[in-house]
Amino acid sequence: MGSAKAKVAVLISGSGTNMAALLYASRAADCPYEVVLVASNNPDAGGLKFATAEGVATFCLPHKGMARLDHDMAMDAAIRASGAQYVALAGYMRILTPEFVAGWEGRMLNIHPSLLPKYTGLHTHERALAAGDSHGGCTVHLVTAELDDGPQLGQTPVAILPGDTADSLAARVLIAEHQLYSRCLAELVSKATSPEHLIAQVRDRALALPEADEVQSHGMPCFGIVKGKKFAYLSNDHHGDGKVALLVKISGPDEQGQLIENDSDRYYRPAYFGGDWIGIRLDLGDTDWDEIADWLHRSWRAVAPKKLTALMDAADGF
């Protein structure tokens, strides 16, 4: 089953060598992502011409004279219009607003030329040399509102040689960056569609509901209330349909029809289940896990005995 490649937007401010490394890595047949947009705040960024020559769409919006949030929101709109599901920062020299970062939580990554948590910010190679470190290096991390501080996805140490200058060290670190970034990006996007990861995400949320347990039924993991009714099933390539999906209870055929009509890629009518169930695809790479938690909660409520829902209502009342 060949799943679609994850769509990535790359943000640059300069020559775009890391963007180029990501792009060329994406041309391998087994690479799980593709670059759909290269965007910049600098009209003179060399990487824009290069992306155009390689047939990749570009977007440029100079930030001069714009409020930071307005600029971020315009960049965000262009990224979303491209269909991108992930954002890779590759020498993008803007401090991002919390609003922009929050919209891509867990799906925006950055590469930094030091072994974080050492040397956040600029002049990393000078600082490593001045400290007498044995190694410089690079780190790929998820982006959070704190500068260079998100969860790490990978690191490569680079030995410092006698007589190294900041420039000679930087040149070797750049080679390491080009190797590390594409690998970390590939791992991140693969995880988002891997059945094991998706099933674990659902399991965490389902078993957090009161008196929920997990059993096997119809050859699928399913969640129910202990000694009670089932409120969710996990379908992983069931009957060879190639989907990883969550099946939950809904109000009936009208709601089922409406959901499928509104988003037929995500919602479908599960075979062998009645009109009061809906299948929700989890393997499209853009699952909203808060929404999945809401679906599970709602489905749980539909089958939970009154005493349990009354307890839940009392707890919600506080």
C-alpha cells in the first residue's frame, strides 16, 4: 500500500543549502516527504531562484514595515494554501510569534548549528571554539515558543580540529546538517502515519475514559466500558482496505451522511457496522488529536451507564 508523501514547506532567509539538501533527499523513491513550497521573508534569498529552477513553488513576503504577527499570519496562510502538513525552518532568520508556532505544534522543525542545549542563538561555532570544546555539531528539534528549545529529534557531533576557525568548523558542521535534517524530517513524517504510533495515540485517549478497557473483537482492538458496551474500534488495514482508522458511535445515518459529504477523504461508512458508526481516518498525516479525544468521549457517553455519565457531569461541573 503506497501512502501519499507528506507535504512540507521550507522557510529560508538566505542561500537555502539546507533546503536544497531536504529537496534532493526528497527525490529518492523511498523518501516519505516532498517539498511543496519554499517561502522566504527576503526577496534576495538565493534559495528562491534555486527552488524555482527545481520546479518547486515559492512565496516571498518582505517583513519590512509589517507587524511581526501580520507577517507570520501571511506566511502561515501561504503555507496552508500550499497544502503543507509540516514546516521545516532552514536558516529562517525571524523570531516566530507564539501564535504562528502554536498552529504547527509538533509539525514544525528547525536545525541549529550546535549541540543543544549548548549555544542557543547566534555565533555558535565561535562560542564552541572559545569554550575549548572537543566537538561542535548540529541539532534538529521541534519548534516551540522558546528559542532553540523544543524536543530534540536528532544530533550529530562534529570533531573540532587543531587550528579550526569558526568558518572551517561551520563548513564541516554544514555537511552534518545536510545529512541529519532530511533523516529527522523523514522519521517525523513517517511516525505520523505509522499504525503503531496512531494506535498508541488512540489507546492513550480511550483508556483515559472512566472504566474503559481494551479487548479484541472482530479481529480489531476495541474499547468498551468494563463488562459493558463497546464505544470504539481501531481498524488497521481491516479486510485489506489500506486504512488506519478509528470507528466511533454517532447519532445515526443522517450524521454519518453529513460527515462523509463534508470530508469524504477522512470519514467513511465502516463495513459491517450500522448507520450509527463512523470511520475516521487517522493516517492522513494531519490528525487533530484533541478532536479524536472529543469523538472518543462522545462515543463513550453514548454507551456509558447513567451512573458513570452522572459522575462525569458532576466532575465537569466543578
